Amino acid sequence: MDFRTLLHRRSVRDFQDKNVRLSTVKESLQDTCFAHAARNLQPCRFIIIQNRHVIKRLYDESKKNILSDIMQNPASPI
């Protein structure tokens, strides 16, 4: 990967409904391991989930937890 592209990164929220090659995902994850971590105390662990049903369940559960946290503490900087 050309690391100069990391300098111009941006958030993407308009995703296409298609699969990404596993080799592309693995290459991207390898590149992210070069990113700085606080005093190198943050270990990198990745789980690749390709099953759309599992992804949806994780999304729903995460959203539920975030909303619950906000309700309990509206000032929380989530």
C-alpha cells in the first residue's frame, strides 16, 4: 500500500453491497498495524466477519448498547 494515501484518509458511510476480497482485507489490516498506538500498549487483534447475518446481529447489539449508555449518561462522550 502507498502509505501516502493514509495521510488523506476520510470516513466513508456510503458502502456498496458487495464482498471485498479477503486478500484486500488482510492487506489493509497489515497496513493498519503500522499506525501509532499509545505507548505501544494497545495490542492489535482483528476478527474478520464475512457472514452478513452475524454482522447485522453485531450492529444491532452495538447500537442497542450505545443507546442504552446515552440514556444512562447523556453527557457521555461516546
